[in-house]
Amino acid sequence: MRPGAGGGPPPSAVAGISKIVDKQGVFAFEVWLAEEEFMTKSQFVAKLAEKSGLAKSQAAAFLENMVGMITSAVKKGEPVKIPNLGGWKKRKSAARMGRNPQTGEPIQIPARVKVRFSVAKSFKEAVLGKK
């Protein structure tokens, strides 16, 4: 677990370094920066409760219900759009030819279904500023 994952990122620019060891005993180091840390669910629920005036348990239940509703609708093939945030929908990708990056050998990549999230234009402009 990354340092600061539950209580926010550490104050330094480098949030942490972890040693990763695989089954063959080969190890590598993972370095991540503090500004790359995501807001945790509990932090989000606390802010939602504070802004809405709900209890934390009510805010958590609201979030769980919202995610559950979006998940079940998209699973059924129904697109979901939340104004000023974005939209989710299922998308089919066709089968295609690719290449094994190690050998260069052509391989068949099968067709599959993916979930697509499109960020709303108003959200992008609010975060990044108008172009």
C-alpha cells in the first residue's frame, strides 16, 4: 500500500518508493509523485457530506446507489449521461490484426465489448480552461 493512501499524499514531491519482487526474485522500484494520488472514496464521501449537508453514511449510500445505477444501466447497453460530468456507454471493438511486440509476429486480436466514458465539454473547460 502506498504511503498516504488513506490520509492523503505525503508532503514531499516523491510520495514513495516501493520495491517489487516477482516470483523469479527479480525486483524493480516503483516511484510515484504526490500530485498523482487520487482522492479516496472516504475523502470524496466526506466532501460530499460536507457540501450537501448529509451525514457521511447518507452520502456513502448515495454514492453507492449512483454507481450501482450507472453500472447496471451500462451493463444492459443503456448509455448514461450526467450533464456537466460526462457519459458512459458500451462500445464494440472489431476484431483486428496486431503484432507481438517481442517477435513481430502477426496476431489476431478478437472483437470485444468495452466501456467508454466521455468527459463533458463543460467539465473539460472548467478544469482546463477555455481554449
